[in-house]
Amino acid sequence: MSEHRRKPSQPQGGGRAAARRAAQQRPGRGAGTGRDVPTASPSGPYTEPSAHGSRSEARRAAQRGSGGRGRSAGTAARGSGRPDKRLINYPRSDREGWKRFLPSWKLVGGTGLGFFAVVIAGAGIGIAMVNTPDPNKAAQAQNNVFNWSDGTQMVATGGSMNRQIVPISSIPRSMRDAVIAAENESFETDKGVDPMGIARAVWNMATGGSTQGGSTITQQYVKNTYLDSDQTIKRKVTELFIAIRLGTTEEKDVVLAGYLNTAYYGRDAYGIQAAARAYFGKDSKDLNPAECAFLASVLKGPNLYNPDGGIGAAATPQLNEERARKRWTWVLDREVEVGRMDKAERAKYTDKEFPARVESEQARGMTGQIGYLVDTAKAYVMKTKGITAEQMALGGYEITTTFEKSKVDALSKAVEDTRNGLIDEKKRPDTDTFVQFGAASVNAKTGALVALYGGPGWDHKYFSNNANTTGVPVGSTWKPYVLAAAMQYGTQNSNGKGISADSKYQANDLTVINNREGRPLRGLDGTPFKQKNESPTAFGYVTLNEAMEKSINVPFAQLVFDVGHDKVRKVAESTGLRPDSMTPDNDASFALGTSTPSAIRMANSYATFAASGTHHEPFSVTKVEKDGEPLAGFEPTKAERAMDNAIADNITKVLENVVQNGTATKVKKLGRPAAGKTGTTDFNKSAWFVGYTPELSTSVVLFRSDPNSADKALQSMKGVGDIPSIHGGDIPAEIWTEYMLEAVKGTPKTDFPEADEVGVTADASGAPSPTPSAPPAPSPSPSMQPSNTPSGRPSPSRSGKPCKPWELYCDPEPSSGTSTGTTSGGLIGGADGGSGGSPSPSNTDKPGRPGGSTTGTLTEPQ
């Protein structure tokens, strides 16, 4: 056996120094065997030599030495037998490799217990520090102040509503039962929070179900005291602590009364007493079970469950009524299910017993147009900042609007003067009842809404805002969008080039309309569809400018197919009209105004033409302060390019001609440059005039509808004011002119921009054509009608000869068509161009869609 030299023993100890010395030792070699000399551990006995030699062992020793404080200490402890003095043995010193990072059960258990103790201690401190809510403070509301555009006060609302706090003895047992059954079945036994309820709500949301929410009545009561606070984590934690404290220290009747006295029920009513007065005109103690179930239903969300309607397209009175009835039925059934009402009592309340409500008292202080102005501005603020109706009702907002008092007064006077001279409900009850007026006026350069007329006034119990009501077809005021689309996109025959207003189209009454494939539209009975004009005049081929001037239906009914319905929708939307206000049908009547934008949107849309193609979204608020602090987001809306300025200016030029020579000549009384379009729909159910000067765009609508009816269906205005038929160029144009005379008084006259040439001049087929050097003068015969070629296109002729494609003027050949109103699968256009109509209801259920054979029988526009 080889002799090896031994080095002097090293001091016992571990740590970095020992590891470093071990790594730095240079091994010796055996004298005769060539094996590496075994090395000694810095803190232990000699070991047997490694199979890989001393260098490998040295390398491993060096690696162990640099492995970190915890590992070295642990290794040293194991090697020396000393105990691990760390407070927490992690990573574990008694394990090797990955097992060192696997915590022991003692560590896991201790950590869990420690965390639980910290949570309990924190919760205890939090619960001890919070204060319980005061229902009297929660029910208090400040005023909301609304100002005119010049900063002077228009009205202050809120704060004076009946918000009386009533004791639990004044709240019927049936109200308590209804709310507990609907909101929180375990209320009387839970401790303020319901973990299972929260889990159930999460599960229902994940699986698409819907029943009770995750919050208890106690939590909702606490939330009611924080309606005006920011939605922060601190607030949520505070609410939770208060709910736990209330659930463990307060009587259930106190909590329930607090909730019912602070909850928001709609109609600006906070608390059960205010709600009972607002909806039923009685004190809360006199509510019956059906009325209690109704109020419990409204608590789910007044904006969607108050039958008066709310904010947003989904919160119409009709939809809210349907939701409220379903929720009311569910609440009553739920009371039976949880044992809070017996079946015999439940059987008394059928759908016919749905509670009748009194008229809303929200008109207090809202005389004349003020209610509509406030409602419009309030909705704009809520939408812009995401403010709920509950938060708005608590007040504290000062809102400066865009409304100009002088213009509001002028518009109201123009409407009321006309109404008083036209309508006599006592003398003509069959025709003059339920006649409604609406109007809106927009600054053409900014989009600011400067005036509106919403109706007789909230003080007259009329709460629907006619200026912001959809559902009334716009008639021929839609035709400018068809022409603008043709100028911008051209037709399928113009090789992608826009066409000008000088392009010619067939205009004869009862002309067959062809689809984009060049084939005749067909009715349900298979016969070709023929478009009806208001007049049976045989116009022959006319320019689109003349067709707009006289509001002739046939050219635009064909043009919409040649351009494409989607292109027309795109242009209309670019000017500010909402897609949901446009009818989805791709038929001929779409070009004639079956869509139903509001008066505000129509005035704003036409302002785009006045501004040479620049569009501003309409806005009604310029400044908002909350408790004296300004809120951001109420700057004027940004300008957007909707169409080329040449296209917009050409539309203006065409609409100027309507005023000077067409259906709106009464507007010439204004005495300054003006452009606009009249519109009247089938059966005289609506009449419009939308017009503008370079500075101001205004729309006026007249229709007849019972505001208290379930469907608010439009009724004919024939005979209103003892006038056989009301057209857009009559009453609406007169109101428009009287208002504009006052609105622009004292302002300098300005001209519209000169219109640059746009597009190519297309012939009857929609294709570009050369202008003949000496075109013959048109001489259409009143008895002429087009006949159909095999492709379905009309083939006009002179003396029996067909027109050539490049001929701009020629007489159509006679046809067997009549103009008496009897059609075969055709549409009969309304007055003033009309919106078109649809054939007999037995043939189709959609307006303007060609159907089977009919003799002047049409459905109303939708």
C-alpha cells in the first residue's frame, strides 16, 4: 500500500472559510500507484479517494462551498452535528436536492394558522373601526343645477322630493316578504354576508342561469350609503366589514327597514315611502301585496324595470313593461316557493291584476320644454361618465348645457302658434286628437344641440320627448343619402365612378324596378314589382336633380339598387345616423324613407351637408361640476370627415333647388340661402322637413299617435286641421321657417360654398354617356308608360323605336300600365314622394317589400 503524507489537522468548523480552504487545497499524488491523494473534509475525517481523482473532488467541494448561505450552513450543521439555528427551517437543512424546497407539514400548518390569525385580527380591528350607516343621511339628496349655454341657471332639481324615513311598522309585512323572497331568502338567519349566496351567484353566471344575486340585503343596505363614492377596493372592504358588524350586532328589522328606506325605486324616489307616493299615490303602510311585489321587482334595476322607460335602447317603456310584468310574476311565485305566501293568496294576483300606477310627479318644476332639455342633458352626462340613475338622483351636479334660451323659446313659439291655429280637438275629435310635434336644432359648425321641442311639457303630463323619439319614418328626407352614395361610390354601371345629379333615370309612375342583376323585382305572386309615385304624371327620363326637386319615387327606388343598399347605409351612418334606426330590408322602399331616426339625429345629419362633409357628433353639455369639482370629458365633439366636400356641396346645391323650385318653396320666406328636403309617408302618417342654412340645421316632424297606447301606433293625419292631406312642405316647413327667422335674426347672411363638379353624367342605364351637341327638348307624353324588355329594364322609345343608350332625351313608348292606384305586386308611394308602403298584409309583413296582387291596400310603415 502506498504511503501518503498527511497534512496537519484543520480546525473543526464549517462555513464558507472551510469550503474555500477545501477548494484551494492542491492534491498530491501517490508514489507508486499514480492515484490521487485523498483529501480531508475541512470539518470531518479523511475519506476514501474518489474514483475520479482529487481534482473532481476538489471541484465538487468548491461547488458545495459556493452554494449559498443556507446550504452551507445546513451542510455544516449536518457535518458538525450542530443544530440549525434559523427561525424557519426553509429551505430544509435535513433534506437534499429538490426535497429541500418541499415544506414540512409543520411549516404549512403553522403558516395557515398564522394567516388565519392575522385575518381574524384584521377583521376584528376593521369591524371595530367602521361606523354603521345612517339611513337619514343616505336618503338625503342635493340639487342638480342645470344652466343655459351662457351659464345662467335654467333649473335646479332634486333635493325636495319626499324622502321620509318610516319605521318598520309602516312597512307592510307583504313588502318585507316580497323583498326577502326576491333578494335574500336567508336574510333572517345569515350574519350579514352569505358565502354560499356569493358562490351560487358566481355559478349561475358561469352557467348562464339567473336567480338571486350574491349580495345580501345587509350588504345592499350598506352599498346604498356609498352610492356617491368611487368603486374602490377600500370601499368594498369597508362595506364588507360594516355588513358583518350589522349582521352580528343589529336587529334584522332595523337592517331591513334601513334597506327599504334607502333603496332607489325609480321616478326619483329613494325609500319605500317616496316610492309608494310616486307610483301609487299612497303611503307605504297602505300598499297591498300586488303593489309590494311590483316595488320589489323594480328594485332589481329601475332603469330596466320601471315601466316608464329608462336610458338606452333596451329601456323603452314597452320593453320595461314586459320585464316588470315577468319579474312581478316571478316575485309572487318566489314568495310561495319560500313559504312567505300561501297558494290561495297567490291565486288572487293574475296578470290582469298587474298594479295600475298614478301619473309620475317628476314634472314638478319642469314647465314647458325644461323637462325635455334636462332629460336630454342628464342622459348625455350619465352616458359620458358612466353615472347611474341612482347616483344622478342624489344630486350635487352643476351642468352647463348647449341650449340657448332664445332659440328654445323661438322654437317653442313657432310650434305652439302653429298648433293653436291648426288643432281643434273639441271641434274635430276624430282627426285632431293625438297630433304630435317634435323638432331639434343643431349648430352646423360644432354639432351643439341649441334647441329642441319635445312636446307640450312635463307639466302637461306628456313625458315622451318627441325630439328624441325613434319610430317615425322619415319619408323622402332619406333621398339625399341615396344621391350622396351615388356621387361617392357610383353605380354598378359607372365603372366605379361617382355619378352627378345631372344623370338621368326613368321617372314614370308604375315603373318596374330591377335588382342588381338587372332582373325585375318580383312580388310574392310572381308578378313584376312596379314603383308608385305620388303623381301619375308621365315624367319620362329626368335628372336626379329634378327627381329630388319634385320628390319623385321611381328614380331613387331604382338608384338604390344600382348603388347598393350597403353603400347608402354607410353614407347615412357617416353623417351621424345610427345603424339601429335604419330598416334592415334591402328593398325599394328603403330609398324612400322607411328608416326611423330621431329629429335630433336628422338635424345633426343634415348639418354634415351644411358643413361641407364635416361631421360632429351631437352634444348637449359643455361643462359638469360635481360638488364644485370639474369633471373631464365634456369638450366639444371632434370633427370627422364624413364625405368629400364636393359631394356634400353638390347635395346642398340640389337641396337649395328643392327650396327654390320644388316641394319646399314656403321656406323661401326666410330670405337667405337655405337648403332642405320634405318628407311625407304613406297614409299621411308622418310629415317632415329637414333644412339648414350655413350656420344652423333644424328638423321638424309631425305625426299622430296615442302616447298612452301600448304600441303607440301611427295614425293617419288626413283631415287634421281640416286639411285633406298634410305634407312635409306644409306645416313642418312653416314651423321651420318661423323658427329660423327668429334664430338667425341679426346674423349676417352667408352663402353656401360653390359646388365643384363631381362624378360623371350617367344615362338611363346608369352608365356614363357623352353629352350630345344639340339634345332635343324633352316632350314626354302624359299617357306614356315604359314597357319591359326580357331583362326587365324599361325600354323607352320614340314613335315605337327604342331609346339608344347614349340618348339623354327620348320619349318612352306607350305601355298598358295605368295610374289609378291599382297595381300588380307593386308599391304605392306616399304623398310628397312617400316612404313607400307594402302590399296587402296577406302578402307580406314587412313595409316596402313587394308582395302579391293588391288594389291600393298597404300596411303602415314600421
